[in-house]
Amino acid sequence: MPRPQYKHALAWLYSLQRFGIKLGLENIRRLLTEQHVDLRDRTVIHVAGTNGKGSVCAMIDSILRVQNYRTGLFTSPHLITFRERIRVNGEMVSEDAAANGLTTIRDLVHGWDPHPTFFEVTTALALKYFSEAKIDIVILETGLGGRLDATNAIQSDVSVITSIDFDHEKWLGESLREIASEKAGIIKPNVPVVCGRQRPVAEEVIRTRAAECEAPLQFVNDSYQRTPVGLSGEYQKQNAALAIAALRAAKIDIDDSSIARGLATVDWPTRFQRWDDRIVIDGAHNPAAARVVAQTWRESFGDQRASLILAILSDKDLRGIYEALAPIATYVFLPKIRSERAASPKDLARTVSTITPSLPYSVIDSIADALVLARAKPNPILLTGSLHFAGEALAYLRGEPAAFEECTQ
């Protein structure tokens, strides 16, 4: 059970979701200034992109800790507990530290107009925590975009950009060029840039931005093949190569044995996570990520199709995600999940029946019921469509409270 102070502080933080998403750096800069946050003596690795940025951050963190650097890792969203977002040397922020930090920020921002958003407050909490901790290196994952993302208020020592594709078009733009321009906004004058494989238009945008900033630019197009990677899929070997290149660009001293051990032991749940011999959980939430999941499924299971348990958020590309997953599905279960943002199973059912009219599907009341029915079939099981859903599924399988229950129980 969460402690009352932590529960109350978290309830206040979640209440800020009423302010929605507001991109901009004014609030976060004011928060950092008034909290006297100073990370100038730490190495900062800043990671943006559409897909893979969390995995790259986790790989960088794992390698660094094996090499005995003390790290601060900031990622989003969380799967089961808010505390996952903020880690020092692999350990989640404590309930007491999170509660105390949030209470301080709540008192500080009372009466601010505009009021800081959920993500701005969370970023400020993390950066203040890191500034007071004895750490060597900070790894920051952007929340949304890059140019106006709250994490971009910090001066970085290397900018890392993973693959860019369509997602969050409401905030980042309808074209790939517009989205890439926002992501490339983390590039800073004279700061090295390390970039994963990109579509031509995204690559062009990144090259232009880097040239304007006189920032050294390296594209990493090869995969890491030397030693095993603890995350499944060929695409994770591409992420591994990008993580290593980022460490080199930041001029951090890392030996080959630490790279091998760090990559072998990296833990990043719900990224094609093999729960058991039959169940895979993946948080793919856009068409590009869903295509990667389908490819990784074929790498793992060959021609064997999945009993697909699918839940997608209503503001996502339902059709595009399902079109990518349909070729590997033999049956589709559409459970009701507890996220208020989830698309209704009936809406998903219409998408499924339109795209694959001959593929059987069922609308189900819960994840628990969906798993019972899926387990009764002979096929392996894939739960996917959203990180929110993946977190809820993981919590159910672990027998733990789901994320939404953390500030209500």
C-alpha cells in the first residue's frame, strides 16, 4: 500500500492532467530556476525519436551501471508505478522522495498562470532529484517531440535521435517533415548528434538542423552483432548500436566487457517481453511500432499466428496499427481496459471487421477473461496496442495493482 503522503501527492499530480499537453519551455525553466537545479557538472545524454528511445535509454543506463558510473534515468510513461519514471543507479525514486518533491513543487507553483502541466512537474521533480543525488551521468528521454519538450531545457552533451515516424500528429504536425523538425529540436550548437536509421525526409531535416547548429552528426545504420542483447528482436540490435555510439560521442570511457554485460542484462519490460513460453507483451502504439512487432513475431514464431489481445488508445491510428498486426493474427480478443483514453472495444471491433471480415474476434469484458479464452486456444498469445494496456496486462500477470490504482487505493 502506498503511504498516505505519497498517495496524496500523486493525486495532486494526476489532477494536473486537466491542463492537458502544453509544449513550451517557459514553465520548466522557471521551475528549474526557482528550485536551483544545476546539472552543469554532470554528463547529460538526451534521447528523442518516435520509437525505440526508451529501449536506447535503458541500454545506455545498463551499460553505464556495469561500468560503475552512477546514473540518473528519466523515462516515460510508466507501466505500473509512477516511480518507474525516475531512477538513480537503477533504483526507482522512493515514495518519500517523490512525495516530498511533489509537495515542494505544489507549494511553489500555487497561483502560477499558466499552471505547469503533469509532464512539466514530473520533469522538474526528476531533474531536482538528480541534481541532489550523487550521480555521474543523466539520461533523459523526451516525453513528446523535442524542440518544446520540457526535457529540452537542460544543456546536453550528446543528442540522440531514434527512428522517426508518425505519432502524436495533433501536437507535432501532420507531415513527417514537421514531426522530424520537432524531434530534431533537441540538437544544440556544437553538441554531437547520433542518429538511428531514418526515412529520407527525416534524415534531410536532421542534417539541415545539425549543419545550422554546427553539430557533429553521425548516422548509425548498422546493428550490434558482437554479443547477445537482452531484448528480443533484430530492431533492438539496431538500438544497441545507437546506444553504444551515443556513449562514444559523449566521450564516456566504456570497455567492451561492460557493453556486452550491460546489453545482455538490460531490463525494459513490455518491449516484446516473453512472459512465458506462450505469452508476449508489447507496448506498440503506432503503426511503425506495430510493424516492428509483427516482424519480431515472425523472427520468434515463424509462420505460427497469434491469438491477438488488442487494446489501443482512442487518439491513435486504430486502422494503421491493426493493419500492421492483422497478418500475424488468427483470432482477435478485444478487452475493455481501465484507461479513460482507451478506444472502446466496439470501435476496435468495427475496425477489425472492416479490415479482416473473415478473421474471428470477440469483445471481452476484461484482460483476465481475454487471457482465459486465449489460453484455451493452441496459439501463442500477443498482448499489444498501447503502453497503457501493456502496463495493465503486466500488472495483472504479476498480481500487482495497476498504475491507475496507485493514487486511489
